[in-house]
Amino acid sequence: MKTIIKKYLVAVTFLLSLISYATEKNISSTIEGRKVKVEFTAVKKGQVLSIKNANSIVMYSDIIEMAGNYARTFDLTGLENGKYTTELEKDFETIIKPFLIKNRLVTFLPEENKTIFKPVIRTQDNLLLISKISLEDQPVKIKLYYKGDVIYTETSKDTKVLNRALRLLKNKKGNYTVAISADNKKYSKNFKI
């Protein structure tokens, strides 16, 4: 049991050091008030850039083709007035940059930029390990399914760092699904023991 706790603490320490040593420079700028240039450094092939409206409906999506720096200019004159976001989906985080369109002019809202950390879900033998970092004290909902039936549910409130180790019964072999709702997003992982 001590070994599992040590491994769990190493994973959390890794995530925290990732946060503190991040040197990414992400830039978004307005060109002529109507076009927007979005730039990200240190992107990896396969990551996804999206533009979403206020209802989280995807207006544009692009899969990053090459690792390195990413820059793209968007003509947003066809979009209606309202609030939108650019979202870069990375391995363990999502970087969100809101902007406002009013009378065909684009204004970025840098004070509302945020990073959402995705949960880390691992299995080891009959243990399910879940870690989630939240910079905002948002509730985290966990549901565990065995063969389609809910066998565990939890809502954790006001937790910046969530760590859970769930021991699954060795005689209950089969397909499991863990579903996590946090930061207005849903994550799930299927696994088998």
C-alpha cells in the first residue's frame, strides 16, 4: 500500500512541477480588428485547436499537423456578435482564450484566459487511481460503471487537488468505465481487469 501511495504522490508532484515550470508563450492578437492571429508555442502533432461559441458549439476545429510553433490567422467577420473561445486541447490540459465579437470587431479578453487540467486516470492491477488538479474550486463528479451499472459515485466540492485510489474486487473481472465531470467538461476511460 505504501508503494502505491508513493507512486501516486510522484504523479501529483509531476503534475505540479509541470504547472510551475511551464514556459509556454501563447499569443493571440487582432489584425485590423476583424482578423485574429492565434499563436501557440510548444504544440505537438495531434493536439486540437477549436473555436467555440458561448454555447460550446464548435465553429472551427483543426488538428495540429506538426510539432513546434503553431500560427493561424482567422477571418471572423462571418461570426455573429457574442463571446467565443479558442481552445487548445493538449495531453493533460486545455488552454482557453476568450474573445468578444461586436460589430465585426474582435477583442480578446486576456483577464479571462485559463488553463483546465484534465484528470489523470490509471489502473494498476485491481486499483483505479484518479488525480485531478483544479485551479478554481469546482466540483468534480466521479462515476464508476461495471458492465453498464453504476457501482460508485462521488461529488467532491471545493477541492484544488483530488486524489482517489479505488480498490476493485478481484473477483469482479470484466469491463469498467470511469466517467468524470469537471470544469464544464466530461472525461471517460474504459478499462478491463
